[in-house]
Amino acid sequence: MTTETITDIVATIQIDGIEPAGMLPSLVRVKDAISTPRRIEVSISRRRYGLQAQDLLRKGVQIDVTANGAAARRFEGVVLGVTEAWGKQGNVLLLTVGSPLELLAYSSDCRIFQEKTVPEIVEQVLLDAGFPAARIVKRLSGTYSKLASCTQYNETMLAFVSRLLEAEGISYWVEDGRGGLDLVLGDSPDAHRAAATATLPFAEDGGDVLGPWRIRSIAEREALRPQKVTLRDLDWQKPALDLESSSEKSSPGAREHYEYPAGYVTPAEGKARAKARIEAFASASSGVESEGVAPALAAGGTFTLENAPADALSIEWLVTAVTHTYDGELSPGHRWNTEALAIPKSVPFRPLLKTPRPRIRGPQTAFVTGPAGQEIHTDAHARVKLKYHWDRHSAFDDKSSAWVRVAQLAMSGSMAIPRIGWEVLVEFEHGDPDRPIVTGRVYNAMYLPPYALPAKKTVSTLLSYSSPGGAGHNEIRIDDLAGSEHIHMHAQKDMELTVANDRTSKVTTSRMSTVKVDETITVKGNRSREVQGLWDVTVAGNQTLAVEGARTKTVKKDEKVTVVGDRKLSVTGAHDVTSKANLTLATAGDVAANVTGSLTESADEGASLVVGDDMSLTCGGPKAETAKMGKTSTIEGKQSLTVGGALIDVSGKDLSLTVGGKRTSTIGAAWNVTSAADIAIASADALELTIGGALTMTGATGIAFKVGGSKVFVGAGGVTIESSKVKVTSDGPASLLAAVVGSK
């Protein structure tokens, strides 16, 4: 601190590229505040220096302040505006000079930043705007989370940067030095540096002669503020997580600042933001107001007050806002005045939320994007990537945006994922550009409705093309055209239908089902089918019917079964066929009946078996036939009976055998004929008996041979021959027979 008595203070101005140097302004007013761009107003004589307003815009400006010829302070900036005013002393130019940061207020954009922290986003915006990297100073002690998506939407670069820093509780200010202006970002008391005049005494004004730099007056101030800050938000990925955060506990009825949505997704972030909010209210509503002569004071800098009227004021202060005024028309002792607001350096300064967040009112459209070569791009939450029409910076790929949720039908489960290239309808929660939701789809000239309109205006459809390629589709289509109402369902490949309980289907008229390959129907319980009209079943190939239990088939009228090829019926148990009328079995070929056990045929009345050709009956065991009334067998052709064992014919009464032609009996062994009564053999013609061996005839009383009037009787007492003539012929001795005959 200088103790020299200052007799003169002068401000001069230099404009880049404008002569002369060292012009004397009549008035300089500097307004500087933390988290607010510095603004300087300068009045200078146009006539005196021959200045042209149009030549001054965007020119660099240096304002040097000297005291007793020594440098006291330099202010730098850029000419933002020029106003020409006329007065008694001629026309005067009023220059509006701002810091290079304020140039950001003249550029706006729409842009999406992804996976960056707020300090990283701010630095990128500044660099893209031409701000030198060496002039960006970050004095940050906090930890900042990466934002999945951060959108600049129709707002200036300055507004975008300001609202991001305000939301995170980061302040900024300008520091003179190092041959230029530095933009400093800070979030703690340690980020602030002492002013060039680090210590200022408290001294009241001593008259027109300007003494050392000093504070002439100081006053404490307090303003009403919220006593509690409560923030709340929702993380849709953890909807049950309570994200409400409060800065501090207070008594019921306390003044509370409540904010929703507060823009965070973890309790730690919420706690940090609530703390920053309450600190912002505290730093804005308390502190001191001072007035004096101190050109070195700058927003964001600190100073220590000496000889304060109260010991509590003799501390290090942080300047939050300062206004310097230089009036070259006044006497040297009154040319410079400094008014400052300050808070104790130990109190963290946080900016208030002054910059409004842009709001998107109503829906807008965007294109669905994704990696090259893909048709559908999504994640586990059915989200998609978007390319907004206002986005000039992102490519049409999977990096164009963060994942965006897609609204679904209000059901327990619904999933429809917009495909790459579709134009979709996008709305924003709370109007926040960082909270988009896809709420629908619209057609455009590239993607038209699936059916020609207005010709098909009565058609409603749910259609999705096969992916990749789109060669096929699945569809449920409804046509409401009066008189031609129609519902169409198409499955490009497989179709499954699951009914947990009952299913009822009613068809008023006809129903047609076509299955080009196989069909399998499994019924684990009962199945009933009723056809009140005709039922035609045509099977071009084989048909197999398997019934594990009993089967009952009832035909109330006629039944006709036609088998073009062979038919085989296999019954493991009993097989009963009952007919209340006639039963006819006709075959153009053979009939074979193979019975492993017994075969019983029973007819209450007559039974007739007619065979047009040969008939063969083979019985592996005994065969028994019983006829209660009688049995008649008529064979128009030949009958052959072959018995491998014994053949026994038993008749309870008579047995009659009639042969229309010749009958031949061949017996390989003995032939025994036994009769309880007479045996009669009658022949209309000759009877020939040929015996290969001896012929033995045995009669209990006798044997008689009778032909016409001749008779031979062989009895137990002798042989009697009766005939009108007896002739005996013998090749050998015949004396005995002759004697017998002769004796007659």
C-alpha cells in the first residue's frame, strides 16, 4: 500500500488501430461482479479526436489509470457498442466496452454434449469460440459427474455457459494480469487471489487532496433469504430411490426453497447441489457495502481492511461486485470513486440461478439413428438414438445423441422400437431439452404409409418388416369398409398362440384352414367335436390314429368305408361286431382269417357263406361247428378238405351228403365207419370198391350179398348161395367148390 499523497489521478484510453494513443476520456465507469461479465462505459470527445463510430466496433480497448504519473490499474476489453450524443461541448461518443467473454452473448447455437462434465463443456465452448486455452484458468476443488447429455438449445454461448456454471455452483470472474485477461473458474474460497492493493485502510475523506488508497465508508447489510433448500428429482433407472436432498434442518414454517426437477441422479449430487444453493442465498443476502478510492479492487479478488470502525470488520474480504467511476471533469480529489460489495473470504461464494434454462414447448420431430448397416439400434431399456433437425454438429450415426426413452402403450407389457431412419415425434419432460421422450412416429416422403391413401382410408394396421432386409413382414390388419369388413393376420414365419384357460371361437358361416406342411394337435384332456352337416376329411398321404384309452364311435345313419389299397385291423383284446340288420362282407380278392385263440360264429337265424372262387380255411387247433337247426353247404365248384390230424364228423341226428358229380375219398391209413343203426349205401350207377390189400367184412349175425334174384349169405352156421345158375371159374383146383356146387 502506498502512503504517498496523491495529487493527481488520470485515466487514458488506447483503441487498437486508432490514433492518437493516450486519449483522455471524460468519463469511465467500470462495473464488475462475480459470475457477471465485466462492463465498461467510456465517454470521449469525437470532435477532439476525429473518431468514427463505425471504426470502433470490436476493437480492443486499454484504459490505463495513473496516480502521480505512476501506473495504478489497467482495464481491458472489446468495444461492443458506440452511441453518439450531442451536447454543449459538441458530440460525444459513448463506448460500451466488455470483456472478451461477453462476445459469447452474440453467438447462439443448438448443440448436444455427451459424457462430459460441466467444466469440460464450458472449456470446449470457450475454445470453439476462439478463447485462448492459456486464458482459461480452472481453480476447482470439487468433483463433477459426467453428464450423459447436455443440450444447448437456441441460447447464446454466454447464457449456456452461465446456466451450467450456476447449476453446479461454480463461479467465474476476470483477472487482469499476465499481459491480458484471464477467465477464472472457482468453487471454493481458496480460488480467490488478493488484489494488487492487498490491504486498505479505513479513513474518512480528508478533503480535495487525494491521499492514499482507502475505504472511506463501510456498512454491513443483511437481507431476507430462504432458511432451507430442498431439492428433488427422479432417476428412472432407480425409481424407488429417494432423491430428496436438503441443505439443513430447520424449524417448521421456515422459509424453504423447493426445486424440482433439480437435475441430478444420485443422493451425493443432490446433497452437493442443495449445499451450493443455500450458500448462494447466503452470499447474496449478507456482507458489507463499502465506498472509497481503490482502483485495484476487482470482483473475485480479496483485500484486508485495516483500522476498521469495528474489530469484526478487520478481516479479509472477498469482493463480489465493484463499480469504479472516473470523472475527468472533477477536481483531482474527486475524480475516482469505488463502490464495492464484499463478503468474508471464509464464506463460499456461489452464484444464484439467474440464467433461465431453455424450454421446448410442444413436440418436435427427429430422425432415429444408429450404426451404419443396421436397421434397429436399441439398448436393454428399448431406447434409441436421435438426430434432431436443429443439430448441425452431430453425424447421422449412433453417436448423434444419448439414449432416448420411447413411450409405449399403457399395458403390462408393450414394446415397439423405432427403426433407423424413421421420423419420430419427440416431447420433453418439463420442457427440458435434456429430457426427451419419443412419443410417436410420423410418415414422410421417404417412409410412406404401407397402403395407398386415400384409397385404403378404412384400413388400420400393425405392420413390421423383417429385419434385416425387409423382405417379409408380420401384420395385423383391420379393414372397416362397410360390407367388406375384414381382419387379416400374417406371420412371415412362425406363429404361436397360448391360452392359459379357455378359448372360444365362433364362426357364423364358413371356416377354411389350410396347412401346407404338417399339423400337430395335442389335447391333454377331453376333446369334443360336433358337425351338424357334412364332414369331409381327405388325407392325401397316410393317416395314423392312436387312442390310448377306449374309443366309441356312433353313426346314426349309414357309414361307408372305402379302402383303395390294403386294410389291416389289429385288436389286442376282444373284437365285437354287432349289426341289428344284415351284415355283408364282400371282397374281390381273398379273405384270410387268422385266429390265435377260438373262433365262434353265431347266427340267431340263418347264416350264408358264398365264395365265388377258392376258399381255404386253416385251423391250428380244433375246429367246432354247432348248428341248432341244421347246416347246408352248397359248393358249385370244387371243394377240397385237408385235415392234418383226425377228422371227426358228429351229428346228433341224420347226416346227409349229396354230391352232384363224382366223389373220391382217399385215406392214407385205416378207414373205420361205425353206426349205431343201419348203414345204407345207394348208387344210381355202379359201385366199385378197390382194395389194395385184403378185404375183411365182419358181421355179428351174418353178411348178405344180393343182386336181383341171386343171394349169398354168410352166417355163423354156414354159407348159403341162392341163384338159378351158379358158375365157378378157377385157374387152379376147384374140386371142393365143384363138389359144393354139385351137391346143390
